[in-house]
Amino acid sequence: MSSLSSSSAAASSFEEGDVHDEPTALARLLEVSTAILRQGIDLVENSLTSDDQLTTHSNYIPGSTIGKHLRHARDHFVLLLDVVSSPAPHVLNYDKRLRNTPMEVSRDAARGAFIDCIAQLQNVVPKSRMAEPITLHAVTPFPQVMETTFGRELWFAGLHAIHHWSMVRVIAGELGIRMDESFGFAPSTLVHKASLSKPKM
């Protein structure tokens, strides 16, 4: 069972009282975030066979490459973690990100970038508060400013990554790349699938 599948199985036994237990809530967000990023590591280590596969453009998703999706998904985690690690007030803008980075063209660089991000998660999340206030600046395409929290944005970063993993799955299919069956599925989907496979009592 993949690490994300095991995280999802644990989530299926979620109890309402856990929402009010901040250390548990943070630990679960950390677990799921780490599992999602480890899927990126597994992809570059075990599914991709050449760096060229990172830069091959999709026929179905114009302008997309596997490398671009990996970098973009990781960016959201790093931008959030950098902001919450800096002195308050915390101002977050997901549109401020680097492009054409080494992880878009090199499997080794991608692996290293994901490992560094996981290490940053493990260092920052346990020291943070779910309700830590963050001001989010966004373009929708009109400029917007809204208030949010660290917990909400960490949850979003995971869902955002899964959204991009699903597009990676499409491109991988174009290239004939085989990958773990849980790659690109939301934890809630995996929980639902697990519940369907349980024997009826």
C-alpha cells in the first residue's frame, strides 16, 4: 500500500473531535502533505526513465510538461512555508514563483527539491498554529486580498498538488509511463475506494 493510501485509510477513521485537537490536526496535515510530495519522488525515481520525459510537451494540455507541473505544485508548499516562517504579518502570494528551475529538466534536481520541501515541512509544521493568520494576495484575474490561515493553506497546497498530479498522469499516459495507481487521486477519493472494497458485514 502506498504512503498516501495508508494516510487515506487512517483518515477514514477520522472522528469529529479531532478537529479541535490542534496537534493531531497539524500532524495529519503534515502526514498527507508529506505523502503527496513523496509521490513526486516516487515518480522521478521509479516511473520516469529519462530527463527528457520531464520536458516533453503534452498534446492534450497545451504548454504542459511533467517538469512544469512538479515545480508548480512544489512551489505552493515552499511559498507558504517560507511565509509562515517569517515574522508576522504573513503575506502570501502564490503568483510569486520561479520558473525554468533545475527540477523542471532534471530527475535528480526534482528529487532533491522534493526532499528539501519535505524537510522544510517537517521543521515548520509542528512549530506552527492551524489558525496562524495569513493575508493572501491573488489575481483572479482581478487583484484580490483576503484573510486565511496556515492550516487552510496547507490543506489547499495538498489539494492543489493532487490536481497537478492528475495532469502529470495524463502526460505520463501519452508517454507510455506506468505509475502507482494512487497517483493523482485525492485522499477523499482513495478513502471512498477503500470503503467500497471492504467486505459487507
